[in-house]
Amino acid sequence: MIFAALMAYHNQGFQMLTANRLRDGDVLYRKADAWVLSLADGDVYRDQATAQAALEAANAELGRNEIVAPYLFEVREVEGRIRPVKEREIIRAAGPTVHPHTGKQASQFHA
């Protein structure tokens, strides 16, 4: 909870809410009252009050053991698209940083 509060404090621009799915570790983004896999599909919070309310709602869901570690992160609009500000979130949005022939993306390649 302290980590999430610190993250919210440092974020001054547009924000999004992220967490990980407990079952498989997938990165998730908040969309209304649900979670989606794509950054592009997630909600952008344009004010601190709305962002904080979304974070509080996500924290209230932790007891269901479906998500872990929800937190807010800063995003910017660049050429009409939402982009994370911090490198960590850029990497998380792009998917796992493993060789493309291993991990979840391996099914896209044929030996």
C-alpha cells in the first residue's frame, strides 16, 4: 500500500492503473470495472481524484486473489496515442523480455 501511495504521489500527469494477474503474471490495465491485457484498451485518468478512486477500487479487489500489486503510472499522449512515461511501463506494455521463441510468444513461431 505504501508503494502504491508513493507512485500516486509522484504521478502528476495523465495516469493509468496497472496490476498483474495472479494466475499467470500477465500485465493488466484497468478498463471501467474490469481488467484488460492491452495498454491501448485501458482507461486514462486525467485527474488525480479519478485515478485515486480507481486505485482504491482495485485495492478493494485484492481479497479475491485475482490481481496483485495495483498501482498508477504516468502516461502521455504522443501523436494521438497513449504512451507510458517511464521505461519500466514501456517494457511491461511491450510484453515479456525473453527470446521470441520461448515464453508465451513461442506459439507464434513454427520450428
